[in-house]
Amino acid sequence: MASNNVIKKILYITSTLLIVSSSISSGEASAKVELQKIYHVYVGNQYIGIVHDIDEAQSAIKQKIQESKNNYPNLEMDTSKEVEFVPENTFQPKEHDQQTIEWINNNIEINAVGQEIRFGDRAVFVASKSDADEVIKTLKSKFTSDGTLTTYISPEPLVEEVKVIPQNVLGVSDAVNSILKGTRENAYHIVEEGEVLGEIINSYDISKEEFFELNSISENSVLKIGQKLLVKSYKPIADVMEEKLVTENEPIPFETEVVEDESLYKGDQKVKQTGSNGEKVIQYKYISKNGQLENKEVVKEDIIKQPVKQIVVKGTKVIPSRGTGTFTWPTVGGYVSSKTGARWGTIHKGTDIARPSELSILSADNGTVTFAGWDGGYGNKIEISHNNGYKTIYAHLSSISVNVGQTVEEGSKIGIMGTTGDSTGVHLHIELYKNGQLKNFLDYVN
């Protein structure tokens, strides 16, 4: 071959031969020595050794090529290995033939002629240009659906013929899968509220041991919200981007207008005009990456039905003896110790409130006292009619501060919490009735 490296090798060997010949002709050699031809073997710029028989070395190379063809019958093998044989006539031949042939048999690699599909700084290899075209076509078709405007691959694939190790050449299906699965790379996970170590580790392609080593933590470590953890995640070699048009019908929620009316009692309301949703047709441009929606943009929007406003009339008229229908908490703090419903094999009619910050009992709404006194298992009891269909009962009081017929306002003091009647401790038992029907006070209290 006529490369500069070969020329230098030949010049070096030739000059060496001239020096030796000159020495012989000047009488420095005491005996007649015969010249022998040997061949220095180079693979690229690497010196391999010496052979006397160039045919033997070339035969070894041909055998390697044939083995590769047999192992990969569907691939075109590269037969133009950069093996150079540089001749030399020498008086002192060296016996390296066997070592050189062994090196060729054990180390020389026969490449295939393939196609590289490069995406930025990463690539896959296939056997032919038609295979490369099929890989790109298959990638796009995987994420192309109805309404698609365009599908493209990012980074843009570049295809070129290259010499490649046969083991690295993939079939079309394997190449597509390799591109989409990608390579395992470092990524970060930000800890959110409620997450635990096991769930985080299981959501990534990483073992417990590797996770703990990467983050210098142990199984007993306490995670903090917002903590940054190093994990391993597969990242595709390339992404398939799809842009498509999607038409969706969406409701237009109606608005509610509230109109105050002095002729209605506070707490009463009526619907003057029933509202209804409108409807609009929106055309979106969906932008997806590998089948997952990344963003959507509104292309156009048409209203096909206008919404109808709902008008509600609310009363503002207040009479102290008439309740508003909105109930307030009847104690100063405290907690619910027992709810309305089944309890101990019977029905518990009221809601029990215990442990207030102080023991005053308060009227839950405006109304008129219709009972104030002792009533068997209720102990000291107060009954208030709110003059709007609602009635409340307050039981187990230690003392009563109101009289029958008295008008009370919401939040006014009516007695002191106690443990009279059938009571297991200091608490308020409150019952709520609407039009004579028992209700759960907790469903109505504000």
C-alpha cells in the first residue's frame, strides 16, 4: 500500500540493507553470507512480526474472513483489512513465523460492512441501507395515529456506511427496541410527601445495594421532603415526536348570580332561574413524545351552546326568634366524643361534645325556648324551637340559664355543661330535628 507509513517502513529497511551491503563489500565480512527475503507484517500502524512465506499469512487472513462469513452469512464482510507486508533482504533472518500466524488467528478482527444510524452522540448498527430505512419507518409508525400532522425523530437520524464488528449488527426489531429502551443513565428523584424508600427503589432500574451505595444512606435512613436522590433510569437513544390534531367537546360551566331579597327570611333561598352548562368544541394540537402527551395547544375554539346563568334569591330578613337555618358550634371548643347513630346496641339520638375550654352551653341558632327543666335520662334539658321547622335539644346540663318562652339569639349562653341524668361524664348531648325528623347535627353545623 502507498501510505506514508509504508514508505517510511520501506526506506528504513532499505537503508539498513545498504549499510550491511556496504560493510560486506569493504571487507568487514570474513565469509560469504547469503541474503534471505523476509516480510515484516503490520496491521495498521501496529507491528505484528515476521513471516518468510507471505502466502501463509494471507491464507490465515482469508480463513478468518471465511469464518466470519460462515458465522454471519447475512452480512457483507469487509475483506480489505489494512494488513501490510514490507519485504526485507537480510543476512540474519529471524524466525517469527509461528508467532505472527498465531497473532493473526487470535487477534485480527474481521469487520462487516454495515449501516450506522446515528442520533447525536449515540448510534445503532444494522446490516443494510434498507434495514436502516425500515428501522426509521418502524420507529415513526409506532407513534403515528389518527389525526397525525407530522412524526419526526429527535435527534434527527443520520445513516452512513461503516465498518462494524459483526456482533454489534442488529436486526430491525432489535434495533428499534434498543433505540426506545436506550441506555441506563444517572437520574435524580426528588422525595415527595408520603414516599418511602422501598417505593422509590422499586420504581427505578436499580437494586437496593446500588441505591444505598450511590446515595451513601442505609435502609434505616429517614427521608426528607425535597431530598435529591441519585437513581438509575433508562433513557431512549432517540425520541419519537408526534404532532396531531384532536377535537374535543368541553362544557362551559354556568355562573351563579346571588340576588338578596329583604322579603325572604335570612337562611331561606329560592332559585329564580335554573342554570345550565354551555358547550364548546376545541381543536387542540397534541405534542407527544414516545406516545406520552407532553403539551397541547389550542388551535381554534367554537362555542356551540351558550351557558345559562343560574339566579338564586337569598333572604336577608332577620327576626331574632327565627333561626337562620345555619347552626353554630354550641360549646366553647371541645371535641365529638360520640356521634348520632348506632351505639351499644341502640340508636344514639344525639351528638356528644366533651372537654371544652370552658363549660358554657350556647344556642346553636336564633329561636324560642319551649322547654327548660328536668327530663328523666336527659337530666337538665333545654329545648329550643327555631321557628323554621328546626328544633334543638341540649341535655345533661348542670344548670339552666333560660326560661320557657324566652327568645334566644345564636351564640347566646343558655346553661352550663354537666353530667345530670343518664350521663357517663361531663359533656353536652345535643339533638337536631327538622320537621319532626331526627337529623345528624354534624351534617348541619357550620
